[in-house]
Amino acid sequence: MTTTPDQLLAACQIAFPDRTGLEIQTINPLASTHHEMTAFFLASDQGKQPLILRRYDTPIGWQTLGAQPRAEREMAVLNTLSTILEPTFPAPPAYASGGDAGGKDAAGEWLLIGALPGRNWWLPLGLVDFEKVLPGILRQQIRHMVRLHSLDTELIDGSTLPTITPLQVIESFREKLRPSKDIDVLSALDEIQALMADMDERPPRLIHGDAEITNVLVNQQGEMVAWVDWDDAALADPRWDVGALLNSLRGEYDLHALAARAAADYSKDMVRPLKRISAWTALHAVLHWAASAWLRDEASKGRTYDFPAADRMQQLYDSSRAWAVMMLEEAAEEAKGGG
């Protein structure tokens, strides 16, 4: 759906009930792979403020497949981060959440957040040499990840956050994929379940849930200025986030050396070795493949989803499968070696 000026104004009236003279100006859609996002300026008696309204169009979540309420979860997490880690943690401020149809579970679920400077690292940013800059960006992300994972969970309101385990998530995906009769992906879910079944899990910590490098925004100086897309946040083993980042660096960008450096930096900063990290990387690779398989099966039944990456995810089925198989083999070898 396309967000209208009236909808933007209604969201701002909820977020800023004490302001007067509200006017929506300079509306621009933002590029996104999963969610519709609209950038605009809110003019009021307090001046002009850049804002973003974010919608939750995709049924793909990394804890479960299918529609689910996310705006309230993301807003709660962003408020927690702003309270505990401000002012140096690069998460956007959240102002309001709701649903166009009057409920948080409505199809029109939205979140109003503050606009932060920066762009995705792969987009043109002037004369940036990313071979030199990207390691520094990644180092900054690791430092923020360590801060996130070091938070005392007693300070976090868990009422809107699920506590997840790999086995629960794998079973959730299996239930969605079982009707597809995709033997290959179901077998991969069995393999990753077996690898995770004897995993010595760590106490749950606040995780981003989708800690891929694509969710980092940087400025022209190569500084990380924002960490976005917190709708998959949860309480879980911190290796969930590390595995997502490594899978992103290796599987999407072929940056194997940088991934190894990121893992080493995380271990050093946390003063704890990253045991069995290949299994967590494989977990994300299999879930990406499973999401592609689920979308393809849904389409075969006439159920399609209108979000930017929907067609591409289906087209990437074969490459997602090949990468997942490779990561499963690597994780199995690490398990044999006792790593």
C-alpha cells in the first residue's frame, strides 16, 4: 500500500498530541527490501522535524513465517535502547505505533521513528573507498553488538519481547514448510535441528534478531550512524546475532576474511570464545532458504505477498539452497572437531 499524507498526519497527531499547526511536507518513499518506508518532514509550532513512517508488509520474520505484530515490539525495544544506552547507541528514536484499521494486529501496522543521517553501506556516498572503510564500519557494529549483548536483562521490559531458542524457531519453520512437501528444505531443517540440539546455549540477552550488515547506515566519513530494523528483536543466545552477521558477510557479499575478523573481534570484546559459531551461521543460511521455499509454495497456491524482496527471494531459491548446504557441511565438520 502507499502511505497517504492523511495517514502520516494521523500518526503524527498520535505521536505529538501537544503540538499545534501540524503539516506534512516533502514526502519521499525510501528504498527497502522488506518494509514500505516513507520519509517526510513534520512542520509544527516547534519547527521542522525529519521523520519516517515504517510499515510491516513482509510476512518474513526470523522467528516465524506469516503475519505477526511487530510495530509494538520494535517501539518497545527502541524506547529501551534510548533509555539505557543513550546517547551513543545509534538506534533511531521511536515516537508512536499503531494500525490503520484500529488495532496493533491490523494489516496497516505502522511505526513512526526519527530519521537518522546515513545510507546503506553499499550505496554511493561520494568518494568512499569501501575496501578501506568497510572494516572500520564492521568494527563499529561489533562494538555496538557487544554493548547490546552486555545489557542486564533485568533492565529490559520483556513484555513485548519473545524469548527464542533455535529449536523453537526451527520447529516453527518446519510447521510452515511441511505442507510444501519440499523434501530438501525439510531435510535441511532436520540437519540444523540435530546440530543445534546438543548446543550449550548461553543465557538469553537482548538481540537485534536480524543483525545483517544491510541494517547498518553509514555516513560519507565511513562512520556507523544508525542501526535499524529492530522488529525481530528478542531475548536469545547472543550468537543468534553473530551468526546473522557472519551469514550476511559471507553468503551475500563473499567477505570471508572480514567475517573471520568480525568473529575474532566479538570474542575478544566479550572475553569469551565463539564456540560452534558455524552452526549458528548455518542456522541463518537454512532459515533464509526455508523462507524462499515457503514464499514459492505460497505463490503456487495463489497466495502472494507484496513486499519489495518477495520475487527476488523466490528467484534465489537455488542459490540459497547451495549456500545452506555448504554451511551445514561446514558446521558438521566443526562439530566433529569439537570446535
